[in-house]
Amino acid sequence: MTKAILTCALNGVLTDPTQHPVPVTPEQCAASAREAMDAGAAVIHIHFRQQEAGKGHLPSWDPAVATEIVDAIRASCPGILINATTGVVGPDYSGALDCVRALKPEIAACNAGSLNYLKLRSNGDWAWPPMVFENTPAKIQDHLDVMSQTNTLPEFECFDTGIVRSVAMYVKNGMTDRAQYNLVMGVASGMPVSPDLLEFLMPYILDGSSWQATLIGREEIWSTHQKAADLGGMLRTGVEDTFYLPDGSKTRSNGELIEALATCAENAGRGIASPEEARQMLGIL
């Protein structure tokens, strides 16, 4: 098997940094990214948050904020690959595209299909008003066009099985010439976290394409990470996705989660790819 490329999902969005170990400022993001890199991460997936006091849980699409954060990470982690978010709910996604233009990241998320984004409280009430996370082919094409201009590898975020299958259509249609998949499991109205489902999806991944699984929450997280390692995928975790280590305890940092992820790769008999090796494996020059 090839070496495993480890991605650290550094912070995500909306999680309150006053309650959880989520980095927000450039200095915090750089320090957490360095800890993850030292534990084996070759890729840092990053969300950008507002920097004003009391607003660190909110997203920012200011290219200046994004650039300051990424510059700090690159200075702290020479050679690391940046994977930038583009996830916007609502019709105006120009800020996400502006950030890709400014950063020219090696990789960027490209949400590959629409989803009813739902979650229930224990009493059956909606956790938030039901919404549609809309990602039409036209919106996807806009993202792919900008990523082509910046020489950025699109990573297709797939929240359900039909979205996984759609990626092959984008390639066949000529919207893009290659696919990298991120199989997102654990959103309440999307695919569940399941090692069996992960294996079921393998025939729907285009031959020669790299893939990884984002596993959100707590249940079956680590058994599914192990299945991803056994199947030869890239591996991803971080405080964006989970706060829980394999023994059920809460993590204190991204570094602890990446250490546990590296153990999954080692259990599968795989080495850990350095950032330079990851670039070669993904065809990023």
C-alpha cells in the first residue's frame, strides 16, 4: 500500500473557541498546525474566522484575514499543503472565491452537491431552521473555474451517495479533468459514519482518484478511520470533525487527534507521507 496522507481539519466553523480547543487567530492556527505537522499531517484544512473579540465562532471571507492566517501557517510549517474551505450557505459565494484567488492554495474544498441540512434536538425539535445547502452545477463550475486559474486541486465534498456518483459526471462532462473525493459522514441528514458504507462506496470512486473520509461526531469514528486506512485512502481528522480520541476521552489538541490517526495508518501497514511526498502523490507541483 502507498503511504497515507494525513489531513488535519484545523478548526471548522461555528464551534465556540471559548469552550473547545479550536484555533482562531493566526498565531493559534500556526501553533496548532505545527503540532499537527509534527504528529504526521501533510495537509492543513482551514476555515477562516472573524478576529474581533467575541466573534471567533463566526466565519470570515475577508481575503486579508485568510491571507494573514495562511501566511502564519506556512511560516510555521514549511512545505505544508493548504486545503482551503469554500463552504458558503446562501446565494453569495463571491467571498469564498476571492479567498481562493488570494491564497492560491494547493487544495480547496468544492462542495459537490446539494443537501437538506437538518439536525434534531433530543425532544424532536429542529436544532436550527431547516435549510438547503445548495450546490448547483453552475455554482460548482464557478468554483472549478477559479481553482483552475489558481492551479488548485479541487477536493469534492460528498455528503451523500448520489453526490459521490455525481463527481464522475462532472469529469465526463468536462467540468474538471480529475477528481479527489472527500466522503463526508456524520451530518445528520447525510451519510452516516459507517465502515461498511465506506467499503460500499469504493466502486463509485473513479479509478486513479485519491479520496479520504471526513468523520463527524463520536460514534464509530475510529473504526471507520481504520477501515479508510485499510482501504488505502487518505486520512483526515481534527477538531473540526471530532473532539474524541479512540479511548473516548476528549482531545486537548489537533496534535493528539493526528497522532491517533497515524496509528490507524501504521495498523494497516502503511507509512506516513511527508508534505513533499504528498505533493508528488497528488500531482501538485
